[in-house]
Amino acid sequence: MSIKPLIILPDPILRQVSKPVERVDSDLRKLADDMLETMYDAPGIGLAAIQVGEPRRLLVIDLAKEGEEPAPHVFINPEILESSGQRSVYEEGCLSIPDYYAEVERPAAVRVKYLDRDGKLQEMQAEGLMATCLQHEIDHLNGVLFIDHISKLKRDMVVRKFKKLAKEKAPGKMVG
Ligand code: NI
């Protein structure tokens, strides 16, 4: 397993729409394992493949708290079948938008179908943090970020800040 570099805002890769996974094979499982290791290292609770530069419909989630046994979930080609009318608000963050958090309102529960890491079709009825996390990660597969769900004013501020940071970090011009 290896830790992969994370794609950070405003990298346009994050706006790509990821392609369906056609085959669940050892290469894909290796990518899922690398994503889990990258996510644990960050640390984070969810990661979509596009965040490590792979435009494939694959995401990993582990909601286990510190001190609890790891509970890794791999979702391949996840699709939301149903969303509850009831909504809930969570403070969200994103490994591609480090150190920024904002409250986002989403459906409180979702029913999702997906392939597991063995390529077996599964369905999950998710609520609470799992429902929010799944929606956040599935958004990534469609090029959508959690800041797209906050006010334009706040979003513009965040994007401006990260553009400035990216510029400062870019390799400098040759001088002399
Ligand atoms: Ni994210």
C-alpha cells in the first residue's frame, strides 16, 4: 500500500466527472487500499478516487472513531436510489480543501446501491454521518464539492484563498 498525493482546490481535476469502473480487479482493489491508507494518514473519514487524481467512480469511507477497530467501506459505482425528504445539517470538511469547514444541509438518509470490493452488488440504507459522507463523496464523482452547497459569497472567499495559496506554492520563476 502507498500514500498518494492529494489533489487540492483549485486544481481543475476536482471538477472532472469520474467514469464508471468496468472491472473490479486486483488493480482496482490496490487503488482502494492506497486510498484507505491515504485517508487514514490525512486523517479523514472519506475519500473519492478523483482526490488522488483517478477519475473513476470509486470511494472509501471509514467512520470508526479513534481507538475503535477500523471499519473500512469500499463503494464502487455508487448510486443514490432514494433520498429522504427530511434533511440534516453537518459541519463538513474535505481533504481537498484543507482546514476549511462549513455547515451543509443534505437529505438525512439515503439508499445507495454499489459494488463492494469483491464486485458484488450491495445496497445500503444510510443515515446520520454515513448518509452525509456518502453524499459528499458521490458529489466528488460528479465534480461537485461541498463548497458548492454553501453561499456564493462564502464559496468565492474560499476559492480565492486557495488560489492565492496555490500561487504562493507554485515553483518560482527563475531569477537572475
Ligand atoms: Ni471531500
